[in-house]
Amino acid sequence: MKLLDVPYIKQRPELPSGCEVTALAMALSYYGEAADKLLLAREMPMDDTSVERNEDGTIRIWGDPEDGFVGDPFDNGITINPNPLKQVADKYRSGSLALYGEAFDVIETHVANKCPVLVWFTIHHEMPTPRIWHTPAGKVVQAPRPLHCIIVTGMDDDYVYFHDCESTDKSGEHIKIEKAHFTRIYDAMGRRALVIT
């Protein structure tokens, strides 16, 4: 097995909530594209809906990550889904693939074909806690937490390897996790991914 030679970029301190565009910057850099994470963050579609909370502090109403980034990647934000992030990727390289609901072996195939894949994951690489809110139009948004985005750089029979752009004790380059555990988290996070080709 040969790991993809993806340049490693950290999201902090500039983008405390900007894991998706940081992962995208790494993937584009892999192909030699000059993609700055801060520029990418400014190019993202945004959902500017203001957050409304319940009395216990939980989120009642907020934006739709399928429309654009919810919150502020430079401060307090949540996420953007693969489809709107693909719009940013396609400005630099056409042909990226937004995946929803695909089994993990689809990701394995793309990585085996030397394409880095962004995967919606968790910050501490453990199973997420469910979280939902509604958009102003009444759509239910599933946003399990602690929501994160990593970039898969390789795999073998037993392990998945990835770059994690956060600054925790579990972050870094070519982090290794048992494939069965990785897949359980991927499934629990809604099977969302973005293939950069």
C-alpha cells in the first residue's frame, strides 16, 4: 500500500470551524493547484440564517448545509455538505464527485485510483452524538456532533489512513484507524463524502 502524497495543512488558528475547506485545500494541492484555505473559505456558498436556540441551549432553527456553510468558518460554524462544497472544488478542478449514502467500498475504490476523498467524520474519531435542527422552511437537518471533515489518504486490509487538520492529540498526517471503526463513524455521520479527481 502506498499512501497518497497529500500536502498537510492545519485549519487553525485562522479557520476554527473551517475543516471542510482546509481538507479541500489539501486535496487540490495534491494535484498541484494553488488553493489557499482562506480564499476557499471566502468562496464557499453560505447560508446566512441566524441561529435560534431552545431554552436549554440546543439549536432549534439554523441554516441548511445543503445550501451553503452554516455559521462562520472563521469563528463559530458547523458545516457545509458535499454538493455546495463541490461548487468550490469545480472552480479549480472539474469532475469532483459529491457522494451521499454510498457504502464505504465506493470510497476505497476512489482512493485506490489515487483520488483523495473528503469524508464527513468526527473530531475525536469516536461515534457521534445525534443532533438535529430545523431550517426556517421546516426541513430537518441531521448534524451529528462533534462534526468534522478529514481527507482519506490510503487504506489497507485493516486500516484507513487520513489527514486530520484539527489541533487535537488525535490530529495530524496519515492518522491510522481500524477500518471497521472508521466505517461505523462514516455511516453514523450520514455517509457524506467528496471525491476530488
